[in-house]
Amino acid sequence: MKHSKLQLQVLSLYKECMRAAQLKPGFEQTVKTEFKRNAALPRSDTLRIEYAMRNGQRKLEMMRDPRVSGMGRFVDEKKK
């Protein structure tokens, strides 16, 4: 089965994020968690997928920044 252009972009972003996360301890799990969380988006909801892609690109640039040593996350208190 062939992947759509958007699917290929998501896979490419995931690979780039995982490569960047290898250089910083603790980032790999965060990347995996974020991608799994966004995997629940319906394939037909391209606007939300593109928004998540832009957000992911910003986080990738942050991970590549040598001055960044940690990544904060907001926790939903209701889910605890």
C-alpha cells in the first residue's frame, strides 16, 4: 500500500525527531509519546494533522538547539 504525501511527511518528521532525540537524554520517550497521542487523529482531518506537523517542526528545531537540555510538558490533572 502506498502512503499519501502527508503520511510520508509525518514519517519523515518522526525519523528526524528520533535522530535529534538520540543526542539528548530523555527526549526519545517524549517523541514517541507525542506521536502515539497524535496517531489517534482521523486521517481525514488534514487541518489538525498539519497543525500537529507544524508544532512538531518547532519542537524538532528546539531539540536541535545545542542550548536546550530539557523539554517541558503540560500534564492534564484530570487524567491522573
